Amino acid sequence: MAASTSQPLPAIAALAGQRVAVWGFGREGRAAIGALRRRLPQLSLTLFCNAVEADEARHFDAALAIVTEEPDAQALGQFDVVLKSPGISSYKSAIVAAQGNGTRFTSGTALWFAEHALNTGGPVIAVTGTKGKSTTSALIAHLARALGVRTALAGNIGVPLLELLDQPAELWVTELSSFQTAEAGPLALGVVTSLYEEHLDWHGSRERYHADKLKLAAVAQRLLVNGKQDGLLERTGDHPDRWLFGTAQGWHVHGGSIRRGGKAIFEIENLPVPGEHNALNACAALAALEAAGFDAVKAAPALASFQPLPHRLQPLGEQGGLSWINDSISTTPQATLAALESLQGREITVLLGGHDRGLDWTDFVETMAYDPPHALICSGANGPRIAAALREANVAAEIVEVPALEAAVQRARELTPAGGCVLLSPGAPSFDQFHDYAERGRRFAELAGFGAQSLVGIEGLGIA
């Protein structure tokens, strides 16, 4: 199938007089509708959404023409421009066919970048990566604000860019998923924290996922990448202004410290987020600040006051003599490995499994074969596949299959020794049982006996 990518338009004004539809009524879709109404109040808009969302959409904007059926190529072909939400794959056959017949597809991300370029706003740092992108983005914003810089934190991390349209900031830090990297416009600095495999159901293959992810490099004046990943280094070697983090010459982790070259700058024990992978995220944030022209060494002490993001190795507390940790954001096997590595020395029962995207669990299973936790409880759509692979590798741990999260938490209570730790780090998306990873994390906290107050939101979203 031919690649189908969003086509950035000059700006929102270019939509005047066009036949325009918005596809998706999540937060991105609502932000797009709101921005279009502010700029082009007379523009006729059609919304494609599901039947459950229709009533809410009518209350949100009574002037919308609402279609609750999944659009096919013919339906999409009735429009000049379709603004689609990120979760809708650009490679859907209906999109490719409609695009071939002249319909243009764009997004809120693309429109914001077009508007930002016109208004010559503050420089943009865009962060992507298979894992680490949210924490790194939040760290960059936190550190920049510690230097007194008015900074925006938005994008895939929780606030659509169009919600902040026309608001001033000295620095923009935006997290971009692999669904959005092709939609970014020219920017000062692109950051790639890691590159494994994910979202194969959206991209269609590992190779296309990598290619789409790295489209960020094409629009980044300067590029910062993880110097510890050979494949990432090879793929980005032709960028004319590439910087590295994680290597001895720059910001890296060594001997219990975050270092700038040979000088120790910050002790890892004072970092509020656990694990060497998070220390490397801090290196990425500091290197990004430096690459953007700020005094990263001066900002480094503010790492100690960073507020950890929810659902990312988030300690919930103790219940029933056990520690409970919510790492629901873990949607790849590599993320689960990083979580387990950060908790070495503890008796851990890890809860695995969820929506099956066909990811390769070989590295995870091989690691479990020589360094197993106390128990592995597998549930969800890919739970049986994970459990079978673990048993085939003769992993020396209790391996349990259960249908859903509720049963997994109950078995964890029964299996985990007193003083041990129950870790939700599924290594898979949540869509087989939950709306998203946040809903899964909240349900885990409830089942473990913790209230909603244990799950604070992401600090610092928006402009401050």
C-alpha cells in the first residue's frame, strides 16, 4: 500500500471556502473544531464520530453536521480537506483511496505548526521516541521554567497544540507520537529518545514505524538522539547538525551521577523518578536545553523537584503488606524490561499483557530466562501468547494466565510474599479492555485499594 501522510496546509485561513470534515471527537478533534470556529466561524463542518459521542458533539457545537458511520472512501471523497485525529491510521485503505482522488488529509498538529510558522512564535523542541518521550518532554519544560523561561508543554502528552493557539511562549516543548511526526513543520530541535517497535497495527510494519518516527529529523534544524542505540545512530547519521546524549563526551550516566563530559553534575539518588532509564531521560532533557541554547548546568539542580508523571513507574504505596507500582504507560516489552531493571533486588510480581499488536517479545523472554522476577501474571488478548513463550523458555518463576486485570490483581495478592512488590507493567496497549493506559492505571489503583487521589495529573501542562 502506498504511504499516506498528512499534507500540511499553509494555515487555517486556507480552509475558507473548502468542504471540511473533522474525523474523531477525542480531545484532538474537539481542539480542532474549537480552533476552526474561532478563526473561521462561518465554515461548514462535518464531524465523523461514533454513535456514543454524537450527543456530546451536538452539545459541544450545535452547528456540526454529524455522521456516526465509519467513513469509507466515497464518504471521505465528498470533502476537500479532512482533519483526522492521530489514532486513525494514515494507511487505512479508505484514506489512501480518497487521497488518490484529491481529498487532502491534515491534522491539528499540522495546522498548529503552520500557524506557528506564520506568527514566528518561540522556538519549538519536539520530542519523540518509543519510550521516554513523555518524561523527557516534561523534564525539559520543568528545567526551562526553572531558568525563568515561559514554556509551553503540549502535544501527545495531554494538551493538543491547537488548544494553545495564539497564546505566547518563549519556548515550546511538544511531545509527538509516531502518528504525528510526519505532521510537524520546521522546528529548532528534534529529540529522539529511543527507537524500538510499537504501533504496528497503525503503521503496518516495523520498518514503516521507524521511517514514520524519524520523519521528525527531516524538519528539525538540529537533531538530538540517544547515542546508546546503534540503529538510531545509523538511521540519523546523515543529519547535518546531530547531537548525542548518553555518550561520555556529553550528558550521560556514570558512577551514580548524571555527568556532562567528565564532570559529575547531579546525583541519581536525588532524581524523583527511579531507574537508569529515567536518569538517561534526564540526560536527554539537559542535552536538549543545551542544544537549544540554554544553560543546562545551571538548570540541573531543578531535577530534584520534578514531579513524576502518573502511570510511569508510579509508586502507589503499601496495601496488605505489599508495595504497588503503576507502570500502565508501559506498552512495549522493552519498557517492561526497563521497569524491572529499576526494581532489582525486590521480590516482584509483574502483571503483563493487553492488546496484541504483534510485537516481538523475544528479548523480554530471554531476559526472564536468566533473570526472572518472583512471578509473571499474564492477562489480556496477548496474555496466552506471552505465557506460552515464557514456559517454552523454561523461565524459573510462577507463570499464571488469567483473563483480565481483576483476576491478575487477585492472584498477585495470593502469590507475592510479604514485603514484595506488585508491578503493573503490561508491555502492551490497553485497548482490549480499557479506553487507554490511564483508565487501566486507575483501575489497577482501585483494585489495589488506593483512591483516585493517588493518581495526580501531569504537572505543568500548558504554558507557565
